[in-house]
Amino acid sequence: MTTSPKKDNSVSRRQFGKAAGATFGAAAGFYFIPSHARGRLERPTLAGIGAGGKGRTDVAECAKAGFEVVALVDVVDAKKLKNVQGRLQKVVQGQTGYPDAAFFTDYREMLAELGDKVDAVTVSTPDHHHFHASIMAMQAGKHVYCQKPLTHGIWEARTMTSVARQAGVKTQMGNQAHANDHMRRCVELIRAGIIGKVKSIHAWTNRPIWPQGFASPPPRQPVPEGIDWDQWVGPAPWVDYNERIAPFAWRGWWDYGTGALGDMACHIMDLGYWSMNPGAPRSVVAEQVGATDFSPPINSKITWEFGPNDLTAADGFKFNWYDGYIDATFDRKNWQLKKNGDAYNHPGEDVLDGEDFRKYGSVIIGEKGKLFFNRQRNWVVKPSTLADDFEMPEPSIPRAREQNNYMEWFDAIEGKVQRGQSDFDLAGPMTETILLGVLAQRMPETRLEWNAEKLEIVGRPELGKHIQRPYRPGWDLEV
């Protein structure tokens, strides 16, 4: 890595602060009433922060839900790009679908210039921008739909949850399967005791499928015309541009992504965490292969220990996570993971009980039996006799319109439902737990005791920089 070029990142911050006025600053005492709530009949207006990749889908789905798309923000300006190939094609397609939308490369400038013309935003950036884009939007009174993981750091997740409550805005995290009826029904069944008191939970994924485990950055390349690289790096430590970093492989960088755990756990751990509502874990430990100072591991197993509640065994329960392919290696020449076989990390037969690990993504183990779950609408209890004499509970969790979490967020903004079920009150604490596992990956084979109230690892003050990291000059926020 080299030192970033000198650029006054604070210029647009000053512009933004001037435009936002008294609604900006300390996160207290503000609430913005959207234009459509002032007696007008317009649809809620939306700005998409991140218009390519997942952002393209998020904006399109929000338009289907009922929003009017009035602005797009992306560090890639499609009109200036030359020789568009690969994933950049989707970036271009995401921008050309809304010809009447204003376009910006900096979300700070968008928020400053458009003001109350925007009611809500989607945040579909790399992980390291989630906090800044969402906080700025909420402090300006915008409703926020933010992709997973909710933030890049643990302190950021705690702060996002607090600011959302204070701002009074409607929020939602982008773990789409959270809106599926079968997930909500399984949560109800677990809470009703179909498998008895819960002893352990196991969740697994074949990710990463992007490069992880590299020991140094790729060589510097010229920044293509049409890409604002300084804005892409944003609040994170500087890295020189290379096409092997963006628009996709950033997930395998500690500074910009959160690896396979951060990327997938908000999806796959969702059922178990939502069912248990466990509060903060007591401790976490990681076992792994291939992590470096730059990059998360090639594969890993994480174990969190939680204390007891009404749904658990007397001594609490353990939540276990598995990711990556067994015996995979990082191929630096081609900048990719090289798999040595098709078997990815997963629980053993004592947990799987004869089930194919490829068929499911998690299993909740209780004192009476097991519930195997796949977020793609597939689940089963074992033994099957558990359901024979079980008194099925009445539905207690509201169902999302068309099982769609974009529609649920829209309906919360419109007042048709009280809240999105994956709002920051749920997503924030779950993200804290997941990111505590990401932190444990930096300290393998070490049991880390967690003090959630103080946001610190007990007896390890040097790890505080991974809980709340400093930002690049010009990117500090008042919260």
C-alpha cells in the first residue's frame, strides 16, 4: 500500500453540513417528515447509494415495491467508462435504467443537494461505506435500507442501531430471506418448543468464492476514466487501484469487506439468531486456515457461547459457524481461490444425522430433536414424530407482503405495518455478534471474552482498534 493522493475529502462534508443545517451533528432530537407525508400524494422518493451489482437489484426491487427513484450514487460514472467488461457491465445497466434520476459519485453531495427531495435511501456499497452512508442519511431524516452486514465494525453496528432509534426512521437490512413465510414459521415453532430447549446451533456456507488469504496487495494500476477511486476508498485505509480489488473482490480484504463470515452469516445465521434472541455472546473463538494481515481466512470455524434464556438449555447454548472449501489455496498468479475438491466446510455426522449438508444451511439442535433449515424454503424436523402430538402455535410474527423485504420496508414507511422485521433493532445486535466472530478470525485459537456493555474484549485493550477503527482524514462523523 502507498500513501493516498492529497485530496480534500472534507470539502463535500462542509457543503453537506451547510445544507443540512441543524439536522446534522450530534445524533439527537431530530426527525424529518418526508414530503409525501405532508398531505401530498406522491410516491416515496428513493436514492440508490450504490447502483451496480447488488445495488442494481436493490434499486429495481424498491421501484417495484412502490418507490420513485430520483437519484443514483456510484463511484463509477457509466457515461465516462470505456471498454466496459465483466461486472462493470452490470454497473452500467444499473445506471441506464433510470434516465430521469440525478446522478452523483459522492453520497455526501447527493444528500446536500437534493435535501428533502429524497425520502429514503438504499445503501448497497462495499461494507466499509455502510456506516457513513447510512448515518448521514438517517441524520438527514431518510429511511434506510442497508445491505448486509449492516456495518464493517462492531462499534458502527451499535451506533447505527442507536441513531436509527433516535431519528425515528424506518430501517431494514438486506437479508432478503428474513421475509419468507417459512422462516417466520420456523421461528415460531422453535420458540414454541417443537425441538425442546436449544443446546446448539450450526450454520455453514461454501463461501468464500472470491480471493481470500493473500499476503500483499496486487500491483498498482492506472485508475480508469470514469471511476472515482478516492471516493471508493472513502473512510478506509488507502489502497492503490487494481481491477482485482473492485468491483467484487473487495470482500476478501479486512479493510473493505468482512470475508465469508460477514458476507453470508447475516443470511444463514438469521433463523437461529432471530429464534433465540440471545443477547450478546459471552465469548468467541476461531479456528481457521489462511488468514493474513490483509485478508480473512480461506476457511474457518467460529464458536460463540451464549448464556441461558427461556429457550435454551440450563447452561446456555453454542452457535457454530463453518465456511470455505477444505484444502483450498490462494492462487496469486490468477488472483483466485483454487479448490482441491468440492467438499466445503460443514458440521460432522453427529450434527448432520444423515442429512446432506448441501441440502441445508443450518440446524438447530434441541433437547428433543433437530430442525434442519434452508433459507430457500426448505426445512424439516427430526425425528419426524416431533410434530405428531405437538400443538402448533398460532402465527405471531407479521408476514411480509409477497414475502418481500423491500415491500415490507416500503409498507413500514407508508404506515401499513409497524416495522420491517429485519430493522436495525434486530440487525444491529446480530451484526455485532457476527463481527465479533470476524474479530476472532484475527486472533485464531484464542478464546475472547466479550464485555458487550463496554464494547471491549476482556483484558485485550489492544484489540480496540478492530472494534472502533479510525477513519481517513475528512471522514469523521459526529454521532
